[in-house]
Amino acid sequence: MTEHKILFSGTTGAGKTTAISRVSEIRTLTTEVRNTDATVNKSTTTVGLDYGELTLDNGDKLRLYGTPGQVRFDFMWEILARGALGLIILIDNSSADPLADLSMYVKGFERLIKETACVVAITRTETHPEPGIDCFIEHLESCGVVCPVIAADIRDTFQVVELLELLMLQLEVNQEVSSYAE
């Protein structure tokens, strides 16, 4: 059995805690506290990390970590990124400027994104359809990042599993390309 560390990051309220809770086989460890940031319409917020586990069909275990979303806790991003096999960035499309939010996370995880696979999931598109997925793809390309971007409702366990499968597929493709280049 092999263990892999997968990191969920993104804006406050985008659904990192919910996503991990939906697929974790263990009771999710959270470090939620009462939210004191009036700009965020949420009663609690993660200040340290979220943690859950998922066993794949082949017996490998995914260790799922969620970062705090608020920039004031960005020191945790680097700590949690160490040893991560892949990154899923969740962006809340109902925020004031979701493209700027994406830029912040791309910059904050620049090294990890260059080293491994990344998937971007846009949440709350059912109530806030703009900007559309194409805008996010173009924005990422302007930042020098090419990765899958999809809309997702992270309250749906199946969609969270699909995000993880997409990330694992990206990792597999990256590994094949690296092997071919050698």
C-alpha cells in the first residue's frame, strides 16, 4: 500500500472542508473556529487544516489535507504543500473577483503546481455563472498554467470523487510524459 498526500486549497467558503468530509472514510479532522471576518458570509472558518482519508480500489491511501482559505493563514499553505502529490484549487464564483482569487492561489502554490498536477474547480456556478470556465482557463494560461478547470458542486460526493480521479489522471499522464522524456 502506498500513501499519497492530496491538498485542497482555495477561497474561504469554496468548500474545502465539505469536499474532504464528503469522501473521507474517517471522521474529518477540522480546525474550524468562529468566523470574525465580516467580508465572508460564513459562520466558521478553517484556521489550521482539514484532514481526511480515502482508500483507492488498488489499496493505496489518499491523505486529504485542506488549507485555510484566508490569506492571513498563508504560512500554512507552504507547510501543508510539502510532500503533496497533487493540488485541487477550489474557487468560489460568488466572490467579488474570483479571477483575482485564482491568481492568489496560483502564486501561493506556484512551486507545487510546477512540480505536480493541479485541478481547478469552480464552485457556486449554479447561482453565479460568470465568469465562465473559459475565462478561468484563459486566466490560468496567462499565468503560464495549463490544467483542467471544471465547475463542481462539492456537496455532491460523486463530483468530489471525480475531482480526485481527474487529479490522479493528470498525475498518471505527467508520469508517462516524464518516462517518455527520459
